[in-house]
Amino acid sequence: MASIAYPAVEVPQAEVAAPQVPLLPDLPVAFVIPAFNEEENLPRLFADLERRPRLFPEGSRVFIVDDGSTDATADLVEQYEGGLPVELVRLEHNQGPGAAFRAGFDRALEVMPTEGYIVTLEADTTSDLDALPRMLAAASNGAHLVLASWTMVNVSRKRQVLSKGAGYVFRHMLGVEAETVSSFFRVYRASTLRSAFDHYGADLMRERGFACKAELLANIARLGADIAEVPVELDSDRRVGKSKMPIFKTMAAYVRMLARQRRQGGAVQEVA
């Protein structure tokens, strides 16, 4: 296999100098990051994470889930020699974010202790990591799930309408108090995810596409989880390439998933 050279990556000084919130050293952080054809963005993501060592208490891991990429995404992860505790989770063919998150969660929960944090985010660097210390602080203060509540910058009108519309529908149809329901950028308590998988099994995330995160949020909310939101700027200009979210297909998946949620009814139990 040919060696892949990592290009030089420039990170704005504002990101390097941003204040950090101390993390509890006995609570490791597992990053679960699905990636499909992200060879141009992964070196930038790694550089972004490397400049934030305080996000990695002892025992922390970074799981890149290659969702059947046809480019050098998997090779970049396998050949990474930097300071991050990176591990590749590989799906042989493209199955969608739902399957990628499920595979990443399975691996993270396999190696994580009973309690800790599981962070999910986009591989294309649109997740503003300067907000992550605040999100982790909210989780350490008792929230079972912390959402990035998007302030959208340089985002298409269709994407903005989909995000705002999905949040409105969730609040009014399902009673889920959340402004942003589809973002990948979240912090979960490991024990919360374990409780959700124990209760729902394979039904926790039935959607294969981008609606999987809204479905996961709805199911965790039904367990009585304490959900917090942290304002985060979403700037699509941070990524190289275009968004891979199919707008109309995702809208159809929302409709299907919402109908299934309504059939399931209200909260069922208190989450651990």
C-alpha cells in the first residue's frame, strides 16, 4: 500500500487560543466519527483534535468509522502516526450514517468503562471543537445527552429549512424540547447509551440515513433522559467538498420515523 503524505494544515489562531474547560481525569472520552470519502477532510480533523490535548483524559479513544469509502479514507486512518489514540472501524460497503454510528457505538461501549463520555461529530470539520469543553461540562453537570444547537453560517437555505422544520416538528409532535435534532455533534454519557441499547436493541436506530440521529434523540428522550443544548456555530465553509446529506430523501425518512415514534407513544422509563 502506497504511503499517504499528510498535508500541512493551518488552524486559525482563535481556535488554538480558545479557553478550555477542565475535564475530569477519571472520565475518558470516546469519539465516534463516521466518515464516507473524507480523505480531504481527515488530516484537518486530526490536526484540529491534536491541538486540544485536554479533550483526551487517560483511556480516551478516537474511532473513525469508514462507511465503505471508495477513496483513501481508511488508508489515512490506518497510516496515522500522530499523537491521537485513533482506531479504524471499517464497514466493507456504504451503509449510511445509521449503520456507521451503530458500529462505532458498539466498539466504543465495548472498550469504555461504565461511565465516561461518547462524543459524536462530523468528519468534515464543520463541528466547532471550541464548543466541546462546554458540552462536556454540561454532561459532567448531570445531562445524559448534550446537543449542539446550531447557529448556521454559510449553510444552504434547504439545509436551514430542514433543520429548523425538523426541530419544530419534534417539539410539537413528540414533545422533545430541542432546537437541533439532526446534528452529528453531541455528547452522550456512556451509561445512557448502554441503557438505550439494552432497552431498544436493534430498534434504537432503525433509520440508515441522516434521520438516524433524530431517531436516536427521540428514543433516548422517551427514556426520560435529561437533555441539554449548547449554542454552536455551524460553518459549512470549514469543510472541503459538499455535504453528503440528500435533502429530500432525509425529509422522507423523517416522516417515516415520526410516524413510527407516534405509534410507540410516550416516555417509558427513567434512564440510568
